[in-house]
Amino acid sequence: MTGVIPKIRLRGLAKAFGEKRVLDGVDLDIRAGHGMVILGGSGSGKSVTIKCILGLITPDAGTIEVDGRDILAMPRREREELNDRIGMLFQNGALFDSLPVWENVCFKLLAQKRITRAKARDKAAEVLAQVGLAASVGDLSPAELSGGMQKRVGLARAIAAQPDIIFFDEPTTGLDPIMGAVIDGLIVDVVKRLGATAVSITHDMASARRIGDDAAMLHKGRIVWTGPASVLGESGNAMVDQFARGDREGPIQMELRR
Amino acid sequence: MLNPVAAIGRVVLSACRVVGELALFALEGLSHLLRPPFYARLFLRQLIEIAYFSLPVVSLTAIFTGMVLALQSYTGFARFNAEGAVANVVVLSITRELGPVIASLMVAGRIGASFAAEIGTMRVTDQIDALTTLSTNPMKYLVTPRLLAGVLALPFLVLVADILGVMGGWLIGTTKLGFNSASYLKATMDFLEVMDVVSGLAKAAVFGFVITLMGCWCGYNSRGGAQGVGAATTSAVVASSILILAFDYILTEMFFAR
């Protein structure tokens, strides 16, 4: 990656909540147009890392660069313009249950006035088709959808505005293995079609190998390994391999109280 | 920990922090009234929710309050042969105090709880974070339309409560207490001054702001799943009820103290 400006570059990212230091100097480069999977146990700081990049949490220290520009030092308007180019699939979908599916899907386009309400339904149907859902789903309420359909609608919402960076928070959590594979396939397809940079956090190793080009392991608030996602399980790094195989014994010790 | 002075200090500091946070929250919510985009559709939806759907509960409460007030004041005034003052007492009590306070307490129970529960659920299910990632300011989208709707809807509801409360007193006065209808209404109109109604409507606008502010603030800051949302809902109703009574005293001092 030497000489090429990464799409996203994190340096010395730190964040503490009270006494608990969640991020302790995260350094990470994410290549443009590639899929990065961030692995790590529960509470290792994966979600906090993503939320710092999205501007939902302000880090205590460190820098976050997108296309070579420090976004923490950006004026508010520029930061908002950057957010316009970012999509996010939340772990539980985070669909707005007061709005029908079509309005959820086109929410960003409507908010930015890039589309009229009259045309939004057709646009929603088009995007829903890209994630394998019928146009009739657009008239349903999010509460009427199954978990897998909610993920697909969440994915449709994340890609509707054609972002060039997309974040996926545990995209297959709570789904059966087949639906998980379907969602992964959709993610790979839409990311490739948009030419976007994808950043995913997951515990699901099969999913990590399917959607990731690169992988990074976050442990105790630091990145302890980066490498190709294809070698997960046989990376040569004891922590990564233990995590990928789900071994109880190894350098990662779960903090269990007896 | 056992030092009582330190304990008092902690409580005072904590109270100051909460008041400061609430004031900043309110200021930010109001500041979006002056900055586009404006969500007219959301404002209208909230206006209908508060003004129209609160009409039954406010109307019933106002009628019964006027009826009880006429009965009680008649019982009391009869001891001094001052039964003729019933119409006067009913109209002044309703327009100056009972109309605004009782209608606002009813709306606090209905709308304050509803706002806190809805926004709190959005918080704990990441929907508020999702708004940010969808290029939408959550304060502007969720809080500002509700604040404006509350300030405008409550005076309308209180005007209705005033009319129905006086009507309740007239109903009991003419059907049960033996007053002549025309003379009861004449006594009512003779003693009623514009300031009595205007002060009540001004109080209502303040109470509407308090109710919607507390509902939004408690919901926006809720944490920890269903229990957190429940706690936020309770806090919103309790805090807004207490603040309504506190502001009622302050505003009464401002309008009528000599």
C-alpha cells in the first residue's frame, strides 16, 4: 500500500468511556475499492471504531483520514458532504418503523431532495429489486418483515444513494447460515457494482471470508494483525487463528468471572 | 462517601449539569427553527397528534372540572349567601388556572410519554444514529417539529378547555343549582377580562414547550433497552408535570402579582 493514499486511514485512534479505554491507539489503512473486515471479540471496540469514522462518536485522540483529508478537522458542512457519500447497514437494520419500507429505502435521497416523493416509490422498487425483494415489499411496514428481509431493506437503504464507502455492522448476525450467505452475496454484488469501499465488522468467519478482501484483528483497543481475509484461520498469528477457529485455549483469554 | 458536604456537592453539581444539558438541548432544538431544511410534513403530523388527538381527553377533563367547580363553589358560597359569585369563580378559575394546568397535565401524560417512548426506542435501536448516517440532523428531524407543534397546539387545546370548562359550570349551574341561564352567562361575561384568557393561553404555550421538551429530552438520552425507555417515559411525565406546576406559579406571579 506504500505510496497509495488509502481510502480511510486511522492513526492513534483512542476513545475511553469513563475508566474503560475502548480504543487504545488504533492504526489501520483501508484500501479504496476493497472490502475490509474488522474482527474482534465482544467489547473489543469494533463498533466504536466505525462510529468514530461515521462521526457518531468523537474520539479522544488520533486522526481519521478519508481520501487523505483529516475528517476530524473538517468544517461541519464538508463533514456533512462526506457523510452524504457514506452508507451504513446497522446490525439490527435500524429501519424507521414509523415509515413504510419505500420511504426507508429512499430516505437519504428524499432528505437531500435528490428525488421527489412521487418518484421515490419507483426508485425504491428498483433498489429493492437489487437486493432480491419484490416492489410490493415497499408498501409494508418494517415491523411486518422477517429478520432477513429487514437486513435486505437495510442494505437497500444503505446503497440507494450510491455511496462510495459502505459500513456493515454484523451483517449476518441473527440470520440462519443460508440467509447469511445470501446477504453476503448481495453485499459483494452491490459493493462491486458501486465500486465502493466496504468496511465490515463481524464475528462470523464464513461471512468475513466471503465479503472481505482484507482483514484486521482488533484486540484490547489495538489492531494486532492485518492481512488477506483469505488466510483467516491459518494466518500464522496465534490470536487471529484462535479467534477464527473459535478455540477456547490460546493467547486470547476471555474475562469470565466465576 | 460518608462526607455529607461532599454528597450535597455532588447532587448540586449533578443538578447543574442536567440543567445545563437541558438548556443546550432546548437551544439547539429551537435554533433549527431558523435554519433549513424545514420538515413541514413532520410538524403537521405532530400538530395533529397533539392538538386533534388530545381533544377528547382534554374536553372531558375540562367539562367535569367545570362541573365540579360549580358544585363545590356553590356549596362554599352558600354559607355566606354569595351563591351569585359561582359564575365568576368558575370562569376565572378555568381561564386563569384550571384550564391551562389540567389540559397540560393531560397532554403531559399522553404526549410527553409518547414522545419519550418513541424517541427512546429510536435511540436504543440505533434509529437516531441511522438518521445521522442518512444526512439528517436528528435534532432537526425529531425535536424541532415536536417543540413547535407543542407550543402551538397547547393554546388551542386550552381555549377549547376554557370554553368547555365554563360550559360544564353553566350546565350544573342551570340544571342543578337553579341559576337562570341568561343571568349565569351574563355574570360570566361581565367578570371575564381579556387578560384572563390571554394569560391562560400564554401559560399553555409555555407548558406545551415544557411537555414536548421533556418528552424529547428524556427519550433522546435514554439508555439500556426496554428498561431505559420505560424509565425515560416515567421521567418525562413526572418532570413535565412538576415543571408545569412550577411554571404555573412563576407565570401567575408575572401576570397577576401586584
